Amino acid sequence: MPTTEFTIDGLKTDDDLRTVMNAIQDLPCITHSEVDMSTGVAWVEHTSMLSEGEIRGAVEEAGFTTR
């Protein structure tokens, strides 16, 4: 399964982390995800039916920037 890794800017509180995790988990085809709040690094394991752009888009729609 593909794993996508990227950095999320602007994570400051547990609520921010919860918002991001909910945005990722609401996507179809996610098998596992982790976000390190101290670094902003996200690891998302998903099926090939979901692209990195779709994952980043969900995080950005939740109000955060990715790089």
C-alpha cells in the first residue's frame, strides 16, 4: 500500500491535531494515519485509489497548509 508523507504547517493545539486527523480519516481508502504534532509530519497509508493531492486537499480544506 502506498504511504504518503508530508508536513502540515500551523498545528498548535490538540484541537488542531484532532481537526487534521478527522479530515484525513474522513477520506475513503485510508488504512492508517499518524501526525506528529511537534514536527507537523504526517504519514498516511492508503490504497492506490487515493492520491497524495486528495489527502493534502482534505487537510488544506480543514484550514492548514501542507508542504
